[in-house]
Amino acid sequence: MLHDDGPTKVGDTDVYDHSYFATTLANPSGRDVEIERAILISDGTAERSGLGDIKDYWRFPAGGRRLRAGESVSFARTWGFTVKTGHQQLRYVFDVCWKADGDRQCHDYRVDLFPPFDASGIANPEAVAAARAPADDGSARRAPPAIAARLELLALLRGRRFDELTRRVEAAQAAFEADPSREEQLAQVWDTFTTTDPSIGALLEAWAAASDSYAPLVALGIHHRHSGWTIRESRSIPARVSRERAKPHFDQARSRLHRALEVHPRLAVAFECLINLEKSEPAIAESRRLADEAARVCPSCIGPSFEHLFALTPRWGGSYEQMEQYLADLAPRIAKFPRLAVLRGAPAWDRGASGQYGRDHEAELRSYDEALRYGDYWQYRRFRGAALYRLGRFGEALADHEYWVAHGSRSGAALLAKAYDLGALHRYAEAAEAIELAQRLDPTDEEIIRLAAYYHGRR
């Protein structure tokens, strides 16, 4: 229930500066239920854009409340929608836990201001991406060069032009091996295959069957790694189930990446991905071994060492002491390759990114600023941009997210963040173009689809 003076339009919905939510918890079962908790944990800007600060905003006074069979209880809370600062909250997620007869369950309930895309009538799952993707109106030609190059690679893959696709990917790898300072450019090429598009897996398998190159093997490894983490991080299924469903993807990723290294041992990206996969266990010793192997292949590369530092963070079973020890071990390499100095910012970055500051976004921002004192790095800029957005400093957030687009990977998410920034600045045509490019890279991502629906026709 939304009410106040002065509505704004979100799609076809009137949304007000202050929203009053009446939420009902009902027990339709035939047994008594004890509610353990009911909390608003996320909204559309938080779920995929790094803005995960919603969980402490409010919780319902539901703890310990018993509902008999057929009973219900309603709660009302005020939620500041803050349309005046440009926030666009598209999805609300409520975390509810309850107990009955000794059986404890938790479930996330999602409420969308925009209805999600309904693909239930599409018989062929490979047609889903085509159904969701916008028609080509020439926006790819207006894209930044790195994004345009990836759109061309995807077009080659979907067109089954595997020989040309192999040639381009191998050329990018060869250019990196000749000049390792091209690490980020190569990472963006491989980033092409981090997509939720359900048709990509079969196309990558067809590419691998048609080629004896390492290129489709790495692409398959990257794709399965991304698919596995997408499942693992899903809030819609229990953690145990998500682990079980993600494991086959992780196993496939490891198999393809190890095979690629047998074909071409100088694939630093394969080591980086394998280190990332070790967090799924976790296995710090194996992560360190892989990081050391990657250093022998490319001693000046940032990515594998950063992935190992990530695996050493407290949230993945490590500690800041372990991170500092690894950085001390890296000192000779940093002295030889000064670009590696940015790695020294990783502990400060994690203190902000791990959420330990809660809603103190100024403290979070200071941690990213501290990380960036060691050098410019897209991961630090990515998270600082999110903190700046939460503080309403949209122009500065946009600068950080544009840096992420230009220099980093996970480009669909980067363009999504950029679109939010531009929308907050009322630069709607540019926001529409950014989200359209994001949709071309990742046409089945749910949040990208919702934001694209919002900006449809605004250009």
C-alpha cells in the first residue's frame, strides 16, 4: 500500500516519497507455526548492484509470535522510497523464518514493482535470450570499443562462425603474452562468456567440438564458473540445495580449465578462474599453489594474486593476518613489477566490501579510499562507486562505474550500475543506452530486464 503526496511514476505504478507497507503473514497449514523472524533484506538496487545495505533498515516485530492454523497477522511499516534523490527500487525481498513441530524453514518472498519477464510459453530454452534481447538498432556501434568487441564475439558465437571466433580470441591471448600489461584487455575478452544466457552453454560445446583450440575450453570453464556462482548466490533456494546444484558447474569448470592448461600452459586466466573456484570448497592451500603457478606464467599479472587475496579474506575462511603475510611474500615481485602495488589495498577494500561497517557508508567509503591510495584498480572503484551511490553522490559514483566499464570485467553488472547512476542524475536517455548494452551482454539477467523495461521508450 503506497501513500503520500506527490507521486512519481515507476513504469505504470505511482510511487510516493514515503511508502507505507502493510504486510500480512498467514498460516494456511494445518499446524501451529512459530514465526522466528520477518525482515526486509533487499531491494532491486541492492540485489545485484553491490548495494547490500537493506537488511538492517527494518524488521517486523514477529519474533516468537505463534500463529495457529488458518491465522494471520499484519504489520505496517514506513519505507522511505527517496524518489527525490533518484533511487529506483524495483524488487523487495522479505526473509521469513518459522518453526513448526521442530521443523525450521526459511524462505525469501519477492515482490516486484515490475512483473518479471514470463518465458513460460517458450518451448525452446535457447529462444529465451533472443526473446529478451532488444532488437539491434545500432547501439552496439555506439558502444565503448571493449564492449563493442565483446558484442562482436557473441555475434560470432551465435552465428557459429567458430573459426573466426577462435582466431580473434587466440589473437588477444597472443597479444597479452607478448605484452602482459594488456592483462585487463584480455580479461575483458574472456569476460564475454560470463553470461546467464541459457543458449550459450550449448553453443560453447559446439565450438569446442569443432575446434582443437584452448579457446572454447577456457570459455566453457568461465561460463560454468559463472553459472555455478549464480546458483550459489541465489536467495531463492536454500543454501544446501544451491551448493548441490552449483557443484556440477564447478566440476565442469575445473575439468575444462585443466584441459585448456594442458593444451596451452600460459593461460593465466585459467589459473585465475581455478583460484576463484577454490572458494567454493574452500581450499586455501590449493589456492596458494595455483597463485604461485600463475606467477610463474605471468609474474606481473594482478588478477590471480587478487583472487588469492580474496580467498584469504575472513568471509572465505581466511584472516587479515593471512592476507598481510601473502602481501609480504609478494614484496619482491611488487618491487620488480610496481603495478602489483595495488594489491596492498586488498585488506582495506575487503573491510568495506564485506559489510562490516553496516550502514555507515562514510566508513565504508574511507576503506575504499584507503585501498585506492595504493593505485587505481577497477575492483576498488566498483565498490567505491556503490558506496558513493548510497550516499547520494551520483556524479562521483558514475565516474567510478565508468572506470569499471572501461577497465574491469563483469561488464553487464558494470553497465547496470552505470544505468542506475545516470538515472539518479536524470540522464535518462544515456541510462537507457547503458542498460540496453547490458542486456545485449547478458540478456537473461533478471534485474537488467526489469531496469530495461523501466527505460523502454525513454531514449
